[in-house]
Amino acid sequence: LILHREALALRPVGHTDWSMSLNNLTKQLSSRFDHRGNDEDLDQAIALQREVLALRPVGHANRSMSLNNLANLLSSRFQHRGNNEDLDQTITLYRD
């Protein structure tokens, strides 16, 4: 995680690879959540993945991947906490 954060810090906002670096950090936070169960990791992964999605508008080559990644994270949080809003958002994202 430290190296992913450093890589992100080296790329200014607007850099062509900013969303990719942000996405990589999101994956690692999700992985750490899977291993340690820290709710903060999952919440941060979701918040960052929302940023990634915002950087990939309709028509972007990686938008569908970002929609899927965010839906998977929200689904994990629903399974962990049982929040129906997370489930509703997951379904909406899968439909997009």
C-alpha cells in the first residue's frame, strides 16, 4: 500500500495514468480488507473507486471495469454489513 500511495503522489491529478494508479491502490485496500477485515480499508476502497469511476466517463475504454470494481466492493460491504443501500447501488452499477 505504501508504494501504491507513493506512485499516486508522483503523478499529478490529471495525469493520464492517475486513474490507473488510483485503481491499483483501491485493489490493494480491498485485498487488505479481505485478509484483515478492517472496515476502514473497505470504505476507503469504495470512496477511491468512486473517484476512479468519475475519471472514466461514458465512452472511456475502462469505464465498464470501473463500474464492475465499484459494484464488487459495494457487494462486499453489503455482505459484511447488510446495508440495503449498498445492495441497491450494486444492482444499479451492474445495470449501467
